[in-house]
Amino acid sequence: MTSTRCAACKHLRRRCPPDCIFSPYFPSDNPQRFAYVHRIYGASNIAKILQDLPVHIRGEAADSLYYEAHCRMKDPIHGCVGIITLLHQQIYNAQTQLSKIQAEIAVLSAKAQTESHYQHQVEHVPNVDENF
Amino acid sequence: MGGNPPCASCKLLRRRCAQDCVFAPYFPSDDPHKFAIVHKVFGASNISKMLQLPLHQRVDAVSSLVYEANARARDPVYGCVGVISYLQNQVSQLQMELAVAQAETLCIQMQQEPAPIATNPIMLEAQDDKSSFFLHQNNLPQFLSFSSSNNVIFDSFKKESIFGQDMIS
């Protein structure tokens, strides 16, 4: 008889009931997925989080929990907060660059306006010879 | 007699707070919420395991765990991933604005350059092509160097079709 236990029940070495809270989101072909979330959150916390959510969004929750667990495994100090910090830095850098460029545009536009105004004046100065 | 009061963790867990309690330096008794939230999301024993780090790294680890726990409490579905998604959209938006601003700068500069033989319509068209070349060749300003380290993780998760939406800008 082939085993049809989900990855969670396999990991927890228990029978996988028909209404297993984990089985839709932790299929047996991806044992790492449950191993990571179990390591960071624990099975009962995962079950609690999923149970408190409507069924149609549990998949998204399981995915985000896996993502965060994965980040924490890769970076035990910062987890996914390291990525958030990096993004904040990128936003700050981009805003600074944007402000610089916008200031540059303002200067260039003002210069272009001044030059065009001066050129207009030069074109309309009466010929000196006409006055003599 | 009268030792130190129990830390927030040991108060919540209703146990004696030992001298070498792993939680005490990071979860003082005057901030019970801090431990309560990480305990709710991760569990005390998992926190204890995750604090098995060199001492000088534990403060940062606790800070990030508290941040993640709070994010998960605010958004039980997406947690920190929701924050990451939002910030990535901001980065994309800023990248577009920068590209537009840089193109505008180039246009103004080219308009101000003395046009050699600008009356010839063919030459005018060639100049237009030059400005569009700068626009289309590279959508990102050259002086920006966004680190793509986070994209490595997003790429591998995209292959698993986790979110069904493109999180990478």
C-alpha cells in the first residue's frame, strides 16, 4: 500500500487524516517546504495560523510562511528583514538621485529660458546704423 | 535576597528566571508585549533555538524576529512578504521616474547644444533618433547600481509559482 501522507505528516511521523490542515499546502513531493517552516515556526503554530484564515487564502499564507522561513534559514540573524532593509536603502538612494536630477532639470530649464529670452532681445534690437 | 525580577519571557512562561536565561537580555520585564508577540508567532522553544548565535549577533536577531512577528500579527496572510512586495513596487516606480527624468535631462542638453546643420530635415530626424536611442537602449540610469541579491531569492521562488504574480520589478 503506497503512502499518501503529506510532507508534514511524513515529517511528524503520524497518520495523515483526510482533513489534514497541512496536506493542501505541503505536498509530499516537497519535503523541504515543511521542514523549513517547521524549523522556524513549529507545526502547531503553522496549524494555528492556517486555521484562523479562510480556506481560499491559506495557500498564500503557507507560501509566505515558507518564504520567510527560507530567508531565516539563509540568514539566521536578519531573515527577510535583511531584504526589507536593502529595499529601504534602494528607495532612499533612488529618491536622492531623483531629487538631484530634478534640480539639474530646473537649472537647465532656467538656463534655456534665459538664453532664449536673451536671443529674442538681440534679434529685436534696432540696427545702430538707422539712428545715424 | 530578592533577586532580579523575572524577564518578560519567564513571566509569560511562568517559570523561574535563571541567571543564564537566554531570553532575559533581550526581553526585559517592562516590555511584555515584545515577547508575547514573538512567542505567539514562533514559540518560545523556536526562539531559544534561533538565539543559538554568537552573543554579539543576538540583538539583531531578536529585533528582526520581533519585526517579523509584528508584521505577521498585522497581516496574517502575507506578513513581511507584503511589506517586501510594497517596497519593490516603490523601487520600480522610482526606477521609472528616474529613467524619465534622465531622458528629460538629455533632451534639454541636446536642445541647448549648438545644432550643426539643423535646418536640413534629414539631420533633424537623425537628432531625434539619437534622443530616442538613449531612451530605449537602457531603461535604467547608468549611475544607479541596485543590488540584485534579493532577486536571486525571488527568482527561485518564482519558479515554484508561489504567488502567481511577478514580484520582481
